Amino acid sequence: MNELKKLYKELNFTDDFMFAKVLVNNPEICRRLLELLLDIKIKSVSVPEKQKVIEILSDSKGIRLDVYVDDEDGTVYNIEMQTTLKADLPKRSRYYQGMIDLNLIERGAKYKELKLSFVIFICLEDPFHRELPVYRFENICIQDHSILLKDEAIKVFINADGDLTGVPEDLADFLRYLKGEAQKGELVQMIEQEVKKAKTHTGWEAEYMTLYLRDQENQEIGMERGLKIGLEQGLVVLINSLKEFIPEEEALYQAIIKNEAYKDTSRETVQKYFR
């Protein structure tokens, strides 16, 4: 437990747990961050939802969103923190936007009721390797770039590794902060103050420990299942490779259990795959 306490105290804004806590519990920081990242003005935001789960159908793949926000106009903002670069990020942004739309529109409602929505990924590494600090995507006509689809589904990737030349100072300060550099700028200082406050919150510390232990347990279960599946697949390969040279089932069984990895294999299991 002492190690977990130490781990909690070492969290920073880029850790999912801390990121969500800061934005959920200080809507003003959330509002100002959205204004900074999107270069827009927002009067107010609703209380953000941390780790909002969207599951449209029981047999479909749901999503768990880091922070989900509405503003006074009904515009929806989903903000995700990405500490590692994942190759499927563009496809994930597409899936997130689709699931958000399905969640927004009720069965039988009209398409015009869909609200303007932003899916925002804050990345510590450059997702497109062009050194842009901000990548914003909207659907346009390939033949005539002046024609916008105007489906109001916008995807934004913030790149902490981008070239800061000519970038507004507040945004540059924030991007440097994400990379662990000096805490400059009013918004950055507000965020850091909220992070420090969160580290003294015993209830959140206990929540983090519970989630961390649960995740560790799930990882162990996953590893055990993976190992079991891997051993079973390996056994099938071993049986198929040996039975050509050892056609007798019992002799094959005796040969297999001499292998340390399969010493506890039952005769019934060998019989299952032998045939």
C-alpha cells in the first residue's frame, strides 16, 4: 500500500486518472482548456462526465470516454489523453464520433438534431509526424476544397511534440507543460494547482488504489488466460508434429509429458487432439 500511495503522489496531469479528476472537478479549467485548444469562445460548460460509458447495443463494442462535456449551445466535446502513440488512433476517433452521435440521437429522432461535436485527442507524441502542434480534421470535397460537408463532426489531435514556432504563447506553454517543462501561463498554473490539490484528496487516493489493484488483477487474469491458450495451441502443434513419427497414442502421450511445459497434460487431452 505504501508503494501505491507513492505512485499516487507521483501522478501528473497527463495520467488518465488525474487528467479526468482535474477537468471534472474544475469546469472552469475545462472551459478554458477547450477555448485554448480549439481557439473558440465558450460561455459555460456543464459538469463534465469522467469515464462516460457509451454502450448502444448489448452486443456492440462500447467506449469509455475520459471527459465528456456539453456547452451552453449543446455542442459536445470529448477529450482524451494519449500518453503513447497508437497506430489505430484515426480509426478510434471515427468510432468515438460515431458512438457519440448514436448516443445523442434517440430512436426516431431527426438527423438535424445531431449537435456539433468535437473529438479531441491530446497526444504526447506526434500522431502524423508533420510537427504541427494542432491537427484539425473536417470533411471536405476532394475535388473542390472550398466545399465543406458541414456534418459538424470535427476531430482534433493536439501534438505536444509539435513545432512551436508562431504558436500563441498560452498554447505553447500548455504543450511544454505536457512534456514536463516549466509551469508558465495562467491556465497551466491553474492546472498544476488543481493537480497538487488532488494529491491531498484521501478519497481520490483510495479510489485510485482500488482502480489500480483492479487493473493489475485483470492484467494477471488476462496473462493467465493468454498463457493457457498459448500452451493449448502449442500442444496441438506438438501433437501434430510428433504423431507422424509416433503413431501410437500411448507412446505419444509418454513423449509429451516428458516436456516440462506439458508434464501435467492428461491422457484425455492428448486423445482429444490426437484424433
